[in-house]
Amino acid sequence: MPSWQRHYLVACTFAIGFVLAYLVTDYFRLPRVFYDGVARELALVRRAPPLPMGYYGLWLWGLLAGGVLAGAAALGTRALRRPLEPTTLHLVGGWAMALVAIGLGYFAWHNWPFA
């Protein structure tokens, strides 16, 4: 497999893992790190008062899942010797772009002002 295909697959699987973990953590209210800027402390909780920021915890879950999936893809593609079909590359790239669009839509919808 050419190196550009390997890099493409690793980048796409990182994006897929990152977005999935980011969305799943927020949607299912999984425990994550919250930072309270006023008290200057971190807490690993499921829910926090309105002031602390859960953004850091979402990023940590996303980076962890993206790194694990990208590492698995990097190790898995070492065994492949022949180039991948263009359809496979399009499918993986499409999944990555679709999940990014779903993530953007999810967080944009939750920022919509409801009366």
C-alpha cells in the first residue's frame, strides 16, 4: 500500500474516533473532566454546575479514542501490501466527513435559542 493511502486512512480513522467519542461523551453524559475557572480546580464528574467548563473533558475523550483508532489503523495497514481500491478510500473519507457534519449539527442544534 502506498504511504499516502496509509496516512489518509490513519487521519480518517482519527477523525472518526475523535468525533464519535466527543459526541457519545456529551450525549450520554459520561463522566469527564470539568474545569472550574473561578475555583481553579478540575473535577471528574458526570454533571457539573453551569459555570465549570466540560470542554476539556470532551477533548480528552476525543483525543484518546482518536489516538487508539488511529494507532489500530496504523498497525492494521502494515500488513496490507497492495493498494486499496478507490471505493474503500471514498467510503472511509465519507464516513469521516459525515460524522464531522453530524457533530457540527448536534452542537449547533444544542446552541439554538429555544423560547
